[in-house]
Amino acid sequence: MLRKAFLMHVHPDQHAAYEHRHNPIWPELEQTLKDHGVHTYSIFLDAGTHQLFGYAEIEDEQQWAAIARTPICRKWWASMKELMPSNPDDSPVSRDLKEVFHIESPGRRGKE
């Protein structure tokens, strides 16, 4: 499993709209993410800086990159471009973060 982290931004006056559009996310987009090997995906907002921190656990980079070529992803980007800085292809402006530390504990068993 690969872990990815990245930063994006949302326009200062669009925090509520950004959150609203993700709750719930389009079912077709969620299925596309899962079909392309995304096991977990979270986005966190720092309201003070308008930064979005994205975190995903994926199966491989090729499947992750293929998501961008799907019609549903392109449609999603087009619907989101008014809320955040976007590239000419409507993809959100983002920058990858380098992992410098990770710890993982084995699952704990609950009392049965």
C-alpha cells in the first residue's frame, strides 16, 4: 500500500461550498476511486490558511494517475474549479508532500 499526501487550496469564501460538495461525494466518483485502487482518502481543511491537506492510501501510482483520465473525474474537476485554484485542464493546483515519518501499530483486538 502506498501513502500519498498533497496540498491544495480553497478560495477563502468557498470553505462551506467545498465541504458541502464532498458530503456526500458523487457515488460514481467514489466508485471510480475504489475501482482504481484507492483504499482510503481524506481531505482536511486549515481554515486559517485555506489549505487543504489530502491523504490517500493507494495500490499503485499508475492506477492513481489513471483516475485523472476518467470522464467522471474530469466532470468533478470542472464542477470544483470555481471553488479552488485550478490548472488549465481544470485539475486542482496541488503539490505532493514527501513522507518523512510513519508509524503503524498492529491492530488491537477488542474485548469479545
